[in-house]
Amino acid sequence: MNIRLIGATTALAALTLVGCASTSPGYSPGYSGGGYGNTGSSNYACQDCGVVTRIDHRARGGNTPNATGAVLGGVVGAVAAREIAGRSTDSEGRRNTATVAGAVGGAVAGNAIQNRVQGDSVYDVHVRLDNGRMTVVTQTDLGGIREGSYVRVAGGRATMR
């Protein structure tokens, strides 16, 4: 009977200690230098590492549209269509029509390409660094980062650690 009581007490104590274990490595607000890469040595501190406190999503560049892709696409489309039409017809009217159609098609394609490359929005990632400073970086993709993530800020970007 005593052996069962000792076994049950040991199992209960073990479960209690497991419940106290940290489940989120990388952020320990009560300890100095808490985070990935902390070797336990007091002289090691990642000066550009920290925890994401907030992520703001906003539209890129405000309300002013950027027409660079459409203009470049229109020029390339017009030149290409004019060249192709010049080889296949002698009619000046058909060449002009092909040029206009190529310009419109190129402008639409150029605008679509620019929007895909640039994206429509950006993210302001707010990070509380391990040394206590706050910083904000603006980037077009999060790469898996979310609030509470432990990141490294380098080169104007936050990346997962």
C-alpha cells in the first residue's frame, strides 16, 4: 500500500513540474537576454534580436498610383506591334492600328506585372529588442512572422530566428 502511495505522489509531483515548464522558447521576459542563441553566458547578447509586439498592415504608397509599369509596357507593346505589322502589311492604317493595339495591350500587361512584383500592401513590424529598445521595420512579406515571434532585425528586415 505504501509503494502505491509513493508512486502516486511521485507521478503527481512530476505532472506538476511539467506544467511549470516553458512552452514558448525564445521569449522569457523576466530574464536578461532571453531568446534563441542565449548560451547562458552573461556576456552574450543578441543586440538585434527581439520579440514582435505588433504588426500593422497598410496599403503601399498611399493613394498615388505608380504608372511606370504601364508606361514601359505600352512603349514596348507599341514598338513590338509596329515592327510585326510592318513585316506583314504595306498598309499604313493597319500598322497604326496595330501600334495602338500593341500599346494598350503592353500597358495592361506592364501594369499587371508591376502590381504583382510590388504587391499591394506592406507590413510595419514592431519589435522590442532584447536590449530594451523598440524598432519598426517595413517589409512586403512576413515570412511566417506573427505577433510574439522571436526575430532578428538586420538589413531593414525582420526574419525568424
